[in-house]
Amino acid sequence: MRERGWVLAPRVWCPQPPRRSDARRTVLHIDSSRGSAARSHERPAQTQYPAPRVLLADAHGDTRALYETWLLQHGFAVIHAATADETLEQAHTHAPDVIVTELMLPGGGTHVVDRLRADAATRDVVVIVLTTQNAVALREQALDAGADIYLVKPCGAPRLGDVMASVSRARFERLAPRLDGDRSALLRAAQRTFAIRERIHAGEAATTPFGRPTAD
């Protein structure tokens, strides 16, 4: 008899995830600009997975704080960066699941995307460009460098959350065939995607994030 699991994409199967925990948990908020880690409590967890990590890369602290508030409320862990070099350093140190970067970072946002995609350790992370720049040429440069999507400010936090959920699913579906021979890597990628989607779409995603559970 086949072990119970989840159908994530055509010909991709993943074991059933860990049991849901309703305990109140603590999220680690990493803010390198203050040189310390502060701790924030999220709402009571209705989730099956550890908190996904989102790296917010923007030179303006108030912009980071705007999105951070919403992300923490929805059970994400938040990492901050204010320059291109800091973004790359934080990406290697904390292995975020999603990187949201301003194009006009000191040091260059497009440079960040290019470096992330060139490095085997970060090439599969979801990268969202969220910027004040609406020029077609800049958009094309960012997408050509490997950004998953290009968003122009103003962009509300709920909208960013919806984009994170849809883009993470699309990236997983592209990665799945390549990871098909590596069960552990496939499982990690699937869990990251579930974790993001169930926090954005709490009731719906916790039940059927990609389709249906497999039958025994």
C-alpha cells in the first residue's frame, strides 16, 4: 500500500508533511542594520511548516518596516539588507526562501539578481524586484538577469504576499523535473513552497495547496 502523500505537480509526489502545530511560536527577526536579532511573536500558528524567511533589500528602512509588519503578522521571518553587498551576504548567511529587492539599491539591484543566479547556493531562490523604477529597459534588464517578477511601487503588502505565493509555486513547478532524482531536495523545495502559500492563503493552502492528497 502506498504511503499517504501529496500530488504537487505532474509525476511529482511528496510524503505527507509534518503534523500541524497550533502552539504559539517565536519568529526571529534579523536586522543587520542594528547589529542584533530582535524577537517578535507571531499570531498563534495554524501551520505545518517552519516560518519561511523573506529577505527585504531596500535602502529605505521605512519601506522595509512597512512590509515587515505584514510579513510578521502572517508568520514569516524577516531579514533586512540596505545595500547590494549586504543583500548578497545575508542571502548566504540566512538562506532566505524569498528575496524582495529594490532595483535602486546602493551597489545595484540588477547586480544582486545576476550574482544570485550565478551562485549555485542561491540560484533557485525566489527573487522579486519591487522598485520605484518603471522604465521598460530596466524591467527587461532585471528579468534577463533572472528576477522572477518585476513589481512597481506603490505595491501593497497583501499584493506582495499574493505574488510571493504564485511565484513560489511557479518556480517549484519549474524546478521539480530537475529535482526528480533527488528526493530530499524535492521535499525541501516542496515544503518551502507549501510554507509560503499556507501563510498567504491560510485556510485554502493548508488543505490543498497544489491539488489533492493522494489516496491510500
